[in-house]
Amino acid sequence: MLVCTLDISERSLDTHRIDQAMEAVDHLERALVRWGLTKADLMRRSGAWRSGCALPTGLNSKGEIVDKGARATRNTTLNACRREFSLDEYAFAAKILELRRESKWICEHVPSSVALSHSRVVFESFAAHLFRHAGRPRWRSPGAVNVLIGGSRDKGRGPATAAEIERAVASGKNPPQARGGAWAGLSVRGT
């Protein structure tokens, strides 16, 4: 009976740890999206962005490049404006690490590598918005289903590949074993 009680308490501690990590990542993502949207709105209101958008695109009606010089000038102008307003991947990575560092409880639950993975995801949504005419990025509602990116030791893994077996045998170690994971369907607010 005592063993069963310990197993239940260990399971509830794992559940609590996962829920806290999910909530921490959700806070980081929402803060980063808000910061990015503020920067994007400021950039769109600036005269440099408007003048860059007014430059000739160098494309015809079919989307084919007809003037490479005009295209390069426009892209250079718009990229300089984007960097001025910190809308590049490096600025997103620096900002998410700053947000993580400012909140002590998030530091306890989210490693910097996971935070950087989420900053890349958020930046991709901004890149799609700015360059590929996708919709405006949004942050998820607090009850939305969210999977923690980068938690490889909790995701599980398949059987070892031939290359992994060769490396393990060459170094005198056992090849990695397959193990299960339980990340599917975990929500931010509860499991």
C-alpha cells in the first residue's frame, strides 16, 4: 500500500512539474508576441517603412522579377528598417531570454534552450506576417492546447538507428533504448 501511495505522489509531482512548465512557456510566448506586435506597429507607422514600401517592387503582375536592382534596393531598405525596430530572429532570441531572466519562477521551469526554441516559433509567425502576407500573429488563449517544445527527455524516442548503434559499439557503450513519452494532448492549464 505504501508503494502505491508513493507512485501516486510521484505521478502528481510530474503532472505538477509539466503543468508549471507549460504555463511558464505560455507566459513567455504571449509576452514575446505582445512585444513583437508593438514593435511591428511602431515600424509600420514610421516614415522609413512607408518610404520603403513606396519603392518599386521590381515585380510584374505575375510575380516575376523584372528589375533586380529595384528589388534589391527595396529589400535592403525594408530589412534595415526591420533591424532598426528589432524585428529579426536575434532580437527575438535576446528578448525571450531577457523575459525569462526577469522572471525567477519561469527560470525554474523553462531552460534557456526551450525558450530559444519557442522564440524561433514566434519569429516564424512574424516572418510569415511580414514577408509572406500571412495574418497578424496572435498569442494563444490560456486554455489552449500547447505542447512544450524542446523537452526531448520527456517526449520519448524510437529505437536506435544503425548509425547510433555503430557509434555506441565503437565507443564501448550500450545503444540508446526506445522509451515512451506522454506529451500528446497536454494543456497549459492541466493534464
